[in-house]
Amino acid sequence: MSGWTGKHEEILNTYTKAIVHMRKQLEKKKFSLVFGAGISKKFGIPDWGKLVNMIARHPKVNGKSLLKDNNLSHSSKTQMLFHHFKAKCHSLEKKLHDGEIKARWRKIIREKLYKNGKKDIKRLIKKHPYINQFIPIIKKSPITINYNFDDFIEKIVLVSRTDEEQKRSRGYETAWNPHLQLKIGIPVIYHPNGYLPENPLERPSDGLVFCEDEFADQLIETMAGRYASLLHYLSMQTCLFLGLSLDPKQASFF
């Protein structure tokens, strides 16, 4: 404990101004958390590179040989795997339409994303190195941004509700449309790259930003102003980034 206390004191002494600013912004509801793959990795969710490799080894994809070039970005590898999978689907069922192929592709992603099966969320919260400290912030912030497809942040908020909060609502709203309409008192968990909940009966986003083409489309849409309202909102916020890679081969910013 003394080691942790010393580390906390060191952080407070080094970043006093930033910490005070974040506290003030949180009280003003002008503070947001931005989560990347690092947050979900601690829950057993594979990171982007591992997920791509798992998809490549799936018997319905069988595309491991396509991943030999280590200089390619994860999105480029995913692009090749998807087109390889699409060609295999057409070779088996020539009249198969694109919507059905994407549905099957999404099913494979969900299967590999949640490969470890059902989890005790409360136990995972206790084992996670830092998520427990951020649950009150997620509840207080108007919006929390999660670049991951998974629904672990939603599950965490759900099981962390007080008895009074359980009477009012599930404690959050999930969104993926950049034209956000925030509701007073209900925190929004926003997934810029799409949402794929573990339960197939829950509504996923219309698409996932996972392949090279999808990232290119997202960039074009950003330049065309589709994310203008979200960007304006974030420009007025103080954001803390957690578990996000700044490596251009892995980063998933729009």
C-alpha cells in the first residue's frame, strides 16, 4: 500500500494543474473519457492484431496465409480477409447477396471477440487495474467514447448501479450515430467504430469500421462534415484517453 500511496503522491505532485482542471471540468459536466483496446484487453477481449489472427484461423475464413506481410496495417489485413471470405461465400453460394455475407462476417467477429464466453463482470471489475476508479466518472459524464466494438463498458455500468439507479433506468444509452442527441441525466456510451454486443438479440450498429475501406469511408465522411456535431462537442470538453494506441498501424481515430 505504501508503494501505491507514494505513486499517487508522485502523480499529484507532477500533474497537479491537470488533475485540478479535470476535477473542475467533471463537476461542470465538461469531462469525457475516451477508451481504446487497452481497457478491454484486461477483460480478456483480444486486441486488434490478435482478433485479426483469430479471424484468419476461423475455418470459414481460412486466410492465415494472407497475413505473412508484417508491414501491413491491421485494417489492411482485415480488408484482405474480408474479400477472401466474400469470395469463398460466392464460390459456395453464387446468388448470396452482400447483406448476408456481412451478417456472416459479423457473426465470426462476435464469436472471436467474445471467445472466452460469459464472464462474472463484478469479479472482473475487481481484478481490473483501474476501471473501478472510472465508473463514477462514466456515470457523471454526458458522453463516454469507446473505440471498441464490445459491450463491456455497458455491462460495467449496468452491474454498478445502486438500488435507486436500478429503479430509474439501466443507467446508460448506447450510440454509434455521430449526430448525438444527449439526454439530461443519462450518460451516453458512444462507439465511433461501431457496436457489436455479445448478446445477438441486442441491436448492433448498422456497420463496423474494421477494414481499410471502412476507415477510408469514415475519413471521407469526417471531411464531409458527418462528425461535425460530435467534433464540436468534444472541442468543448476535456478528454482523458485510456488504452489507446498512437501507432498509425493500430490507431483507430476518425
